[in-house]
Amino acid sequence: MSASDQKTAAAVPRPAGAAGDGKPVVEPPVLGGPEHTDYYHLDDLLNDEQRELRGRVRNFMDQEVRPIINPYWERAEFPHELVPKLAKLNIAGFQIPGYGCPGMSNVTAGLVIMELARGDLSMSTFTGVHSALAMMSVALLGSEEQKQRFLPPMARLEKIGAFGLTEPAHGTDVVLLETSARKDGASYVLNGHKRWIGNATFADYTIIWARGDDGHVGGYIVEKGTPGFDPQFIAGKTALRCVQNAQISLTDVRVPAENRLEKSHTFRDTEEVLLASRFCVAWESVGAAIAGYETALAYAQQRHQFGVPLASFQLIQYRLARMLADITNMVCMQLRLSQLLDERKVTMPEVALAKLHHTERARAILGDARDMLGGNGILLDYHVARHLCDIEAIDTYEGTDTVQALIVGRDLTGLNAFVATAPRH
């Protein structure tokens, strides 16, 4: 270094940690409360109970999950140590009334899911699979005896649920699922394969959707340890790495007749559950977007470049304003959708429109946030990189944006564009 370079370098104040001590120049920002995001005072529409529950979930995610989740994500392991702590929040089962479940309104459930996702999408996915898919299947389609038997321990998170619908050859066209259920005396014998089944490597109850002798689809609760049930962990994921997705082989799996969901008769019954789950996924996207925006805002205020805060630059302020506009749009849309769901006025296309819009905007917001953090944006310490990777899975599961658009398009036009047909000559 020349003498002039040394003089220049000495004149530039060094921030804490810049002298090679291994500490980041800018610590990962501490995120603020809802007041930093709620530009249109939507908080005023909530009651005290909703605000209190939202605060408890937010504190849990900020204090218990965020400090430890990155190493688990990097190792692709699930943080089982958090499950007993999560149980104390009493949120498992979301909207289900009775049986030890909280019986939330859909508005309240949406706020809870949003806060779970704001903290970490793997934890929100774990809770969503357990509550909105596995537990909701039992609540909507199970007999009274089945509800009494399965739901209370699941509400306490003493028993964990999984939902086995997708197959290796059937994702978007899962209505054509091939897993079979053959009646044999007082049991059903299941054969087939499932793929991408969250929680399945350790779940106590996995609901397997299979086609019966009559050709109709039904749900069968397979209990952990049942012979012939073989869940294998899917390694190599770049998204939702903490979620333990499995490929399941079912070889002559014998399920007692009392474990067949009594009210599941056709694939339309399955769609009842999927509507509730897709609603949750839309809220997850909102939470992830908020995490990206709050991190970018806090970082821009703390980080200095050229002697001034990043937040003082026009392009940074423009991007922050666009992020906030998108999030405000998303939250308004979700609150109204939640109200309609409480009033039992929601259809699948309406939920599909929300999922389509929110995942697309969340991906854009998180991409902007990562870029605004510069090199720090790819470090797990700042959390945005984890969210950015995870949102790719959120965009895909429960149907990609293309699938959601076709659901909406079919509703708008009355024409089914899912299956292309050859022109007639």
C-alpha cells in the first residue's frame, strides 16, 4: 500500500468488527413489531385476543426459533426440541373446534400462520401439514369416534400427523393417483408410493389417500410402525430443508377398517381439505414477504455506504415502498378472504387467486431484500437467504402459480385448460 493509500485508509472511520475480528460489520437486524408494516392500520380491525395471540407466536418465533434454526436448516434436520415449546402455544388444529383444539376463526388462524412463516417457513410448514392437512382431514372427514381418538393427542402435539396425497408420477394430476386400497375382511390393504410427504419420516399418523375397489378415493390413517410402510427421507433439497419430506413405499400395508376416514368417499372430499390448506399457504407467503421487507428496512437504516445510511438512497427507498405496497395489498386480500371463509362463502378459485398472487409477490420481495443486503444477503445469519430458498417450495406445493391461474381461468371462462386436446379434423 502506498503512503497516500495508507493516509486515505487511516482517514476512513472503521466500523466495529471491521478490523478482522471475524464479526460482521452490520449485525443481523432486530426486526420491529407490526407497526413497521401495518401502513393502513389494519391492526385496528383486530380484537385484543387476536393481538395477544399474534404477539405470543411472534415472540416464540423471534426468541426460540430464529436463534437456532439456521444450523438445523444447514444440516437438513428438524428441530424436535422445539415441538414441546410449540405445544405450549396451544395453536395446533387452528380452526378446529373442540377435542382440545383452539377453534380459532380463520382471521385468527391466518395471523398465527403469518407469524410462524415470518419466523421460519419450515416451522410454519411443519405446523401447517400437521394442523391444516392431517388434523383437518380427521376433523372434516372423520367419524366422531375417530375425532375423539386422534385429535386430542394431535392438539397437544404428542402425536404428529402427515398427509400422503402426492405420488411420484402424480403431482398436478393427483386426481389420477394410483395407490390402491383393497378391502380384506376387517382391514384394507394398501399398495403404492407417495412422494414429497412432509413430516412423514417421524409422523405418528400418516393419512394415505388411496383408490378403493370401487374406484373412489378415500383417506386411511396409517399408524407409525405399521409393517410395509416405509418412509425414506428425500435428501438434496435446496428449500424447506428442515422439513422431513419422504418418499413412501406401501407394500401390503394393512390398515384396520376403523382407520378409514368415514366420510371420505370421493376426491371431492379431499379437495375440502386442500382448500383449507391452500388458504394457509397463502398466509405463509405473506409472512415470508414481511420477514424480507422488515429485514431490508432495518438493514438499510443500519448499514452505511459512502458515509450515509443505505436508506438515504433513492433506489432503496423506492424498493422499500414497492415492498410495502405489495405487502399491504396481500394482507388486505388475505383478511377479506379469511372473513369470507368464516362466513362459508369461499370457493377454491378465490383461494387459488390469493395463493397465485402472494407467492409471486413474496418471491419478488425476498429477491429484492437479498439484493439490498449485498453480500450479507447470502449469509444464513441474516435469515433472508433461508426465506428466499424456502419460498421456492411454497410457490410449488399446493399447486404452482400456473395451476392456480388455470383454476381461476376455468372459473372465469367456464373452459377447462388443464388438459390440452388435439384439434379435430
